[in-house]
Amino acid sequence: MRNNIIIGNKTVGDDFPCFIIAEIGINHNGSIDLAKKMIDEAVMAGCDAVKFQKRTVTKVYTPEELDTYRPNYYGSTNRDLKLGLELSYEDYCEIDKYCKSKKIMWFASCWDVDSVDFIEQFDVPCHKVASALLTDDEFLYKVKSTGKPVLLSTGMSTMQEIRHAVKLLGEDNLIIFHCTSTYPTEHNEINLRVIEEFRKEFSCPIGYSGHEKGLLPSVLSVELGANSVERHITIDRTLWGSDQAASLEPEGLRRMVRDIKEVKRILGDGIKVVYDSEIPVKKKLRKIPKVSI
């Protein structure tokens, strides 16, 4: 029996609509106004939640990394870049208020323990573990300690590493996301059948976090059993930023959500029946057999 997970006012599981997450991530480029525009697009498309990324820059990166020369949108060093992409406490207060007014959930992928405490101030409905942190036991214990549902991405991870993380987190309040950590991901490395293997081994809901160009893999993931789909979004893929090219623009997001919501209805229940709509056609076209079979 597969577990169901409650996130806010939504149930995630086999018998429920796919839980769709629009990842804003760092595509806001440090602008609260741009973040709001992407929230609006997620709402109009019919997404269930938006997701951000939160880092305590001085904890995630060493001083040497931060002082590395790296000309960018915000200055000349890696420090300028990382700090420029971070939203402030006041920004998150505004995001929290704005999402509540738009009736859409929000949460974040935190990249360090301090960031979990920061995001917890806003009583988010769940926590996302980025693929990069799947092997960080201290961090996994931290998100588990919140008592909130945990969404675990599995990019660049072996099955042994995934099993260890799942054992630590437990399956009662967990969604495991199949993921490939390249931006954008080529089709020959998406490997959606991993979703089926996860479903065989684990009893919690399984999701898909996609970084590909296009919509087909995300829609197909639901056919293979994904209970949740997460995709990066943007207003314009030509905007500055490392994640923009692997993100969906507004029209693509709307089409993906529309198609995902049709998948279960199209697949049906597998029971062969004659539909009422077929009866007039049957009477018109079906010949009465001369001999009973």
C-alpha cells in the first residue's frame, strides 16, 4: 500500500491529482517584482505551489570560493553573484503575503541548516532537499526534525546513496523525486523508467523534477506513476541566469499543467466497457451476427 502525503491543503498520492510545483528558484535574479510575475504565471497555469532556493552564502561557500574572480550581473566576484541572487527577510515576507493573497503555497530548497531555520519562520508546508544535499546527513536530520513533509531530489545519486537518505528520513512523510542534475537535460539521460523502479522499491509517493527542454518528459512521467512534477519556470528564457535555459516560459507552463491534468483521465481505470456515447454508433454500424458466438 502506497502512502499518501499531505502538503498544505493538498493530498499527494496515486488516487489524487498530480501535485505540480513551479520552481522559481533563483530565476528572480534578486528582484521581488520578477518573483511576483512568476508567481502570477504559476497561479494562472494552475500550479499547486511555487518554490524558491535559500542559501546562507557564507555557510554554503568558502571564502576562497566567494572571492574567486567571476564577472557577473552583480559585480566581479562569486560573492557578488551569490549575494545578488539572495532575497532578504523583507522580500520573503512580501512573498509570503503575496502567495497567501493569490492562494498558492510556497516553500524553498534550503542549502544549509541555518536556511531551514530562516524559512521555518514562514511556516512553509514542506521542505525540499536539493540533489546536492542528499548525502548530507546533518541536513537531512534537520529537515526531518521540522516534522514537515520532505521532498527529496535524487539527481547525481546512486541507489545506495538514495536508500541511505530514505532510511534516515523515513517513508511516512516523504516524496522521492527522480531527477537528472544537468541543465538542460538531454533526452537520452532523462531515464523516466527510474520512476517505475522507485515505485517498486519505496512505499512513498514518487515525483519527477525535470530540467529538460520541452514538455513531453514531464507529461510522460505522470503516465509512469509520478504523483508530483516540478519544473523551473521563467518569464523569458533569454534572461540572465544559469537556470533560465532549462525553464518553462508562461505558455509552456500552461500547456504542461493542462496536459498533466488530462493524463489520469485519458488513462482511465482499465476496465473495458461500452460507453453510452458509443451506443448510437453501435446501433447504426454494428451488424447483427447471424450465428451466436
